[in-house]
Amino acid sequence: WIYDHSVPLLTLRGNADVLVRAGIAFIGYDDGSVVSLRVSDGSVVWNQTIVSPEGRTELERLADVGQQMVIVASDLIVSSYKARVVSLAADSGRLLWFKEIASASGVQVDRTNLAVSESNGDLWMLDRRNGSTLWKIDQMSNRGLTRPAFYGNYVVVGDKEGYLHWIDTDIGSFVARVRAGKNGFAAAPLSVGTTLYVLTQKGELIAYRAGAAI
């Protein structure tokens, strides 16, 4: 089967992976919509508009939902480039809550915590159950933050200058900052067990454990 969905002339570079769970595929599109399809036959389960493109120019109308989505329990959490973070019921597409946070890098979830890197450089921690704000850091403006990663009791985010910022998950205070490179990161940090991996723009793969780089 083939599912065809038109896209705008101008979009952000890159696309999020298709998310599949229990025979259902979830796809975020560059026109601001999310579509749910049955893997067995490609039929549409639901189609939900996260944000409607607005503006007179193609640049103003950018509304990509091209960032990594996550599913927790029965909730699908999605971010869009210019508008909002949204939680949807995965089975129906019904809107559960939304928060006016624009994110070009996506979200990350750990239990009830939802971390979001805003496009302007703010880092948010939300309660993923209702979207309420737990804390917000506004001291990294215009640093081009990566998608956050949870590592133990920390949330870790990289920036375009190659720094990794380690932040206490509970209270949102800076714990440490290390520089992995000078040209930023090719991908978001990845936490696996007791190790945090980062890939720099120079192609260096670096592994960290609490206290030291490997």
C-alpha cells in the first residue's frame, strides 16, 4: 500500500522517524498535521492538525511537525516548529492538552517528566500528564539546543557551540557544563543505561558516565 500526503514547498531540513506501536504508524508532516495509519493496509485511523500554516510567505507558513514524537501509556506527544507542544490520545487523535512552546528539536519523556527545548533556547520541564510547567530555564537563548536526554537524575542538552549542559531534573538548576566539540552536534544526546552518547558535527562519537568521559 501507499499513503500519499502533500507537503509545502518550503520545509525544515530533516524529518522525524515514523513511530509504530501495536500495528499503528504515526507520522508528523510538514504542513502541521499528524496522521495515524494501520500498518496492515495503510488505512487512515485519524488525521489531526497540530498547527495551521499562517502567513503571506512560505517562510512565515512553516509549520513542520518533523520532530521526534513519543508515546507514553496511551498518549502521543508531538511538537511543532513554530507553535506548540501537544498531547493527543493515541487511539483517536483527541486533543488532551497543548502548551504554546515552539520546538524544532522535539521532546523527551521520563516517567511523568516531559523535557522540551524551545526554538529560542529556553528549556522547559512539563508534567506530561497535563502540560503544567514544573520549571523553565531561560539562560541559553539562541544557543540552538538539541533535543534533551534524561540521564539518571539529570536532563542533558547540547548546543550549537558544542557544549553539553547537565541540569538537575527536579529543580532545574545547572549542575555541570562540558564542551564536547566546537561545532555543535549531529544528533541529540542518547542515554543508554549508565552511559550518555553524543555525536559531534566532526563525526566524533563520545561516551560519558557521571564524572568522566570514556
